[in-house]
Amino acid sequence: MMKKSMLFVLLMFFCFSSKAQNEIPLTQNKMDTEKPKLVVGIVVDQMRYDYLTRFFDKYGEGGFKRLMEEGYNCKNNHYNYVPTYTGPGHASIYTGTTPKYHGIIGNNWYDKEEKSSVYCAEDKTVLAVGSDSDLELMSPRRMLTTTFADENRLFTQLKGKTIGISIKDRGAILPAGHSANAAYWFRGKDEGNFITTNYYMETLPKWVNDFNASRAIEKYLKEWNTLYDISTYTESGEDLNDFEGGFQGKETATFPYDLKKLSKKNGGFDILKGTPYGNSIIADFAIEALKAEQLGKDNITDVLTVSFSSTDYVGHNFGVNSKEIEDTYIRLDKELKRFFEALDIEVGVGEYTLFLTADHGAVDVPAYLQSLKIPSGYLNNNDRKEQFHKFLNATFGTVDIVENISNNQIFINREKLKELDLDLDDVQEAIVNEQISYPHISKAYTAITMASVDFTEGIEALLQKGYNQKRSGDVILVDDPAYISYHKTGSTHGSGLNYDTHVPLLFFGKGIKHGQTYKKTEITDIAPTISALLGISFPNAAIGQPLEFVFD
């Protein structure tokens, strides 16, 4: 009797065990079919994290607040490399890696092979489509790795579409990756059109031509005044101050601005880039792309990348603490609401996944900080150069030992080294020892150090992740906090300090739960997180990790 009972128990165990094993793959397969129909990546250019909290009470319910209140807010999200510029930022968000691997080490950099400065998206082998300008020859060819959009294209056998949109060419091109169906950016001047290059297509689609022909952009050449009474803009400084640039043709950087009148001295349609209306134009075009390209209309995931770049132009011109930057974000919030509502209608509530982040932050205007007795200032590059040239002549007998100085990097002339029979290591070390003695240089490292020492924390680790052995310089310099090489009005960026590295990261939509965390996340975690959500391969050089706690 006992033997029969034991046999029954064993049979039941194996039945339940087999049933459980069979159920696991079924659940996983069901999950695989529950992917979003569309992934939308939004980058707000030069958005500091504290713009979410500083202007919170001015935001409506359908824009930033919708993402914060219904999505997942990573409150301690940072860039994990230097330099924090637009090109590297957009590349890193979508590749899940840093300039060390994707190769976009700046917006511009000195090319050691070409012996000249190159631009991160330039490609002289292509032709502009939609413009006759030879300044618009662009492609992603200088980016060395894949984006998650590329991986989605590969996974779906090219059935999943990818479209990139931005005011800036690099903001459209780098996120969309190498295999994108299209990347469109805004050509200002006297044209005011969205364009592309023949890297993507030979002619613009009808819907783009129709959008351009409608001259809808001309309506934004109008007065720019604060959306609400300027006296309610208590989250920013005085409108009239000494820390803002403004527009040519207007005596003071104060509201209101007659954009149609000022456009004549400020690049024609280019003036719109530096106002909130540049973001309105991007929202208009992105909504049109959503409809015309039928994005998210089937069960094969598409990718739409949208970069709102006018925030960067406004920040550079007027600064972090300006009324202009506050008004720009209040208006952007409304444009985001309009865009989200279009996604709800065209794709469906709960059918798309979206993230919002920034490509870098920005420093408070140093002149403003100085007025408050906060350590800050401006670098005198002419004095530095003169002192450095004296050193080079005294030590090596020539200044030609240095080929280029740019992006806080010094490039040594290899041919001159051979001619003078000098050792590269010795020259790098001598330059480091000289540069570190200069005012407001806080750190200096050789390329040998960057390539041979494994740094795990501090500014050294950030420098190393931004250092590309083939493209970067021989000596890397770090300036004192809040000391910049810039004019004395407006804000800039590029450092590894919190004002440049701390940016928003909000996830929202299908597969994302509501919540928040102060756990540190890094910009390179975004692409692996989206890849994991889609069940596709990570971008080929990704170093980040999926943020599993954001998943529903």
C-alpha cells in the first residue's frame, strides 16, 4: 500500500513539474508579442534635471507632469563620461556606450589623419536633398557603433521603420543610426525647410514636400513674449541684467522680441532656432511624420527619435537663470502635451513606449555666479597660449611639436617628434607637468595614462570613458569648476561636473510602471533598457545595463 502511495506522489510531482515547465515558455512567448508598436525617444537639448523641479508649478498636466505622474522618474541620472556635448550625448543615449567606443568625441574634433577639424555628422560623399547648400552634407558614418534603432531594424528584417527628427542635423542623424529610413533636420537661413541627404533617399517624400510648401513655418516669425504675465516668472532672474546675449538689432535682451523684424539681422529663419517656436516647428513636423509614415500602425515596432534643440540655443544665448529659458520650458511643456495627444490618437494609449532625457546640462553664467561670490570665471586662452608657446620653444626649440589644441586636448606632431628624435611618453609627460601649473587647470593627463590605467571613479573615470585612443589627443585637460572658455553672457557645457552630467530620465507607456528612484542611473543604460523591453540585441558596443526596475 505504501509503495502505491509513493508511486502516486512521484507521478503527481512529475506531472506538475512538466506542466510548470511547459507554462514558462508559453508565458515568455506571450511577453514577446506584447511589445510596443512604437518607441519614441525624446531628447531635450541642454536640459538640466532641475528644470523638472524648478518649473514644476508652471507645467500643465499633459506634458512633463504626465511623464512624472504616470511613468517612471529616474531622479539621479547622469552622464558617465566627458565631454558633455550634443553630438556625443545623442550618440551615447542611443548606442548605450560612450565616446571611447562610438567615436563621437565632440561636436567637432581634430582628425589626426585628415589633419583638420571635422564635424561629427559631416560626410562629403553625400548630397543634400531638399536644399542646394553644400553645408548640409551629412550622414552617421563617423559614428562607429549601432544604436538600438539599428538593432530593431536588424531584428525586424528592416520591417520596423526608423525616423529621426531635429532642428539640428546631428540631433536627427546620430539617434536614428546607420540603417534609418530617414533623418530630417531644419535648414533655416532664407529657406525654412526640412531637409535630408541622399544617404537616406534621392528625393523628399511627398508629405515632406507638402509640409515645406505649406510655409507653415512662416507663421512663427511673430512676436515672442512671455506666455504668462512676466511678473509670475518667479523661478528666474530679472529680465534686464548683464548676463544675457540677446539678438542683433535689439538693444536689450528683454521681452518682447519682434522675430520677423529681427530675423533680417539674425540669419533669417535661423532666428526661430533660438526661440520656443523652434520646438513648436519640431512638434508640428513630428506629428506630421507620425501620420504620414503610419508609425506604430502594426505589431512590428517602429522607432521615432525627436530632439528638441531650441532649448540649447536659448540657453547658450540667455543663460540658465533667464526669463527666456523659463518661458521656453513652459511652452515646450505644451508642445509635449500636443505631441503626446497625437501619439494617443495615432498609435493608441498604452500602445507606445517613450523616454525623455537630455544630451547634457549647462552651467550657470559664471559672471552671475561671481556676482554671488561663488567660485567661477572665464579662461584667458590667449595668455595660456602665450605661456605654453614659451615653454615649447624653451624645451623643444619649436612650437611645431604641437599640432593642434582643441576640446581641452593637445595633439602632438608625430613627424616633428621623429625629426627631433624625441620620445612620445616624455613629451606628453613634460606637457602635463607644464599645463598643470597654469591657472584654473585642475587636472591634466597623458594619453598613455588614459590607455593604460583602469580608473573606476571620479573625473578620471569620466575622462577615460570619453577617451577614444584613435581619435582623442595626447594630453587631456580639465578646468576648474564653473570656469569656461566662453563669452561673458549665456550658458555653456562640456564638463564632468553635476551641472553638466545630471539630466532627466523619464520612461512612460507600454511595459513601464509608475514609480521613481534616487538610485544612480547612467545615460548608457537607456539603450539596453529599450533593447530588453523589445527583446532585441543590445547595440553592439553597449556598456550600460537594463534598468529592470522601470518595467511593469
